[in-house]
Amino acid sequence: MAQKVLDSLKAHHPAAIEHTESQHGDEIAWVKRDHLLAVATWLKTDPTMRFDAPVFCTCIDRLDWRPLGVPLSQAWTEDKPRFEVCYQLRSVTHRYRIRLKIAVLESDPSVPSLAGLWPAFNWQERETFDMYGIRFDGHPDLRRIYLYDEFVGYPLRKDYPKEKRQPLVRRDDLPMNPIKVAREHKPEHK
Amino acid sequence: MGVEITTTRLEDAAKWAKSTMVERTSNWGRKFSLFTYPFVTACCGMEFMSVAGPKYDIARFGAEVPRFSPRQSDLLMVVGTVTEKQGPAVKRVYDQMAEPKWVIAFGVCASTGGFYQNYHTMPGVDQVIPVDVYIPGCPPRPEQVLDALILLMDRVQSGRGHSQLRAKREQLIAAGQDEG
């Protein structure tokens, strides 16, 4: 249904759209990073679009992802973008939905912030920054939202160790939990 | 000075035998008037409400009064998942409670971290505060909670709570009678 949104987007911003695709009824537009703000402003203000409802902003880490048949060594290299930042938008007026995706390199994980256009993206972008370390340029208050400031690293990146905890407080003089003693003394399964 | 607070049951029995009439009487009073501080963080709170409600009725054991001030409570119930970010908060709540005080870890999340094994969940609240009774279950049945409460009452009566043992040990050290 929102195919005409993609067509209109391509007609108005031919330089900004890398390519478009449609998955399971969701229209996806891959936007070049430098043109994101212009495209988003147009989507919000153009009377034929009026994307007035921001739905979510998140990120996908493509560290281990690879198409079938591609060996792991070639799955991800420096020149291929590791992160995909997603913005899902909705137009209540015209009943359109569209997803904007921005490919981001690991060496420069930054994206222009859309929190100025849709204030609801403020905390969403903070969460994306908190979990993936994507820097949103122009964000009014970019700091961690869920985790504490002492936390090092970005836990939803796929190279973050799965069980690595960063405790704020620990006590060594406490009695041991017998369950955990038994668990720790269990021989390793090799 | 590191005060040893882990004991075996035999040591406890010896201490119980040596406890005075005053201690026994005050412990008897304490065990039937446990004022609960419900540190409820997650879904186990529903089960806690069911235990506290009229059907299972924790009031039968004298622990029905929830006090939302740590100063007025002597039983800290850590109900639900505790995250690393909450660690300082739960420790502070425990430190603010007046002695003697007891802790129940309610559910597997508070006991061991449960099925969480990741960056944000504390693997059991006993990383931060001493826990007297662990209740397994996800969430525990009300009968388990009542069983744990009876177990705790037994501990309170015999002076085997962690804070009671520590206080007693400190008394012994101060009196120069500590044999170990």
C-alpha cells in the first residue's frame, strides 16, 4: 500500500535513496546518511506524506549475519556496514507506514538525530546509543538511559561477552550460597 | 576485622543452648511480629500479594504488616529480579534497617539470578546483602513462601539469622571470649 510512498520518495530524493525493498508488507527505504535529515523533514512536512507518528528507532548489529553459503570469514569486513539504524514512521493522516534504514560503518557509528523533528525519538535514540553505541549527531541530550554511567561498552553489540557483568557493588564477606558453590565446582563440560 | 558469620548447624545448636532467657523471650516476640519490607521488583510481586492476601493469609504467622520504610521493618523480602543497577539501592535499604534484621530471597531470580544470564541481572541478591532463606520457584507457590517463613521463624527463635549471629559474635569478641 505504501509503495507509492517509496515511489514518491524516489522521485523527490533520487540522490538520497540507495534502494528500496518491501518485506512482508513493510516498505523499507535505504537512505544515505548525509541525506537522512532532509528526507525525514520532507516526510514529516510534505502534505502528501505527513508522517506524524514516530513508531520506533532501533539498530541491528550484522556482525555474524551472512547470506546462506557465504563463509564466516567473508561475512563482515570493514567496508561493509556493520550496523543498520532503523526508523519506523507512520502517517496517521494517510495511513502510510515506512521504515528508513541507514547503513553505518563500525569505524564511524554516527547518524543525524531525528529527535528535533519527532521529540518521541529522543529517548529511543538514547536507548539505541545505550545499547549499540550509535552516536546521534544533534541529539539534545545523548547519554545512557537504561544503564549506569559506570558501564563500559555496549551490551547489545554482538561482540559484547554474553555473561559479562559490571557490578556496581559487591561484598566479599557474605556467606556463600550453597547452590552457587555447587555450580561453580561442577567440572567443565568439554 | 573480618567477622566470621557463616556457621554450621552444630555451632548454632551450641549457641542456642547457651542463649539466655532474655534472648529466647525477645526472639520469641520477634518471630511472631516480622514487619516486612517488600522490595518488589518483578512478577514475583503478584505471588507475594497472593500470599499477603486473605486466601493464604501471611497474617497467620504474624508477618502481615508491610512497612515501606526500612527503619520500621525487620524482614527484607527481595521479591523478583534484581539488576546490577539496583544493587546500591538494595544494599542501602538493607543498611538502613535496624538490627536485628532478616532477608528472604523470594523466587529464583532473587536467589540466583534465575534464567537471566546476561549483562544486567545480578546473579542472586546475596552478592550484595546476606540472605537468610532462599525460596526457589518461578514464581514460588504460596505454600513455599509460608514454609520459608516458618523456616525463618525457626531461625529467629534460635538466633541463627545472619545479623543475629554477627551481633552475637561481635559481643563475644568485645568480651574477649571468642574461642576462634
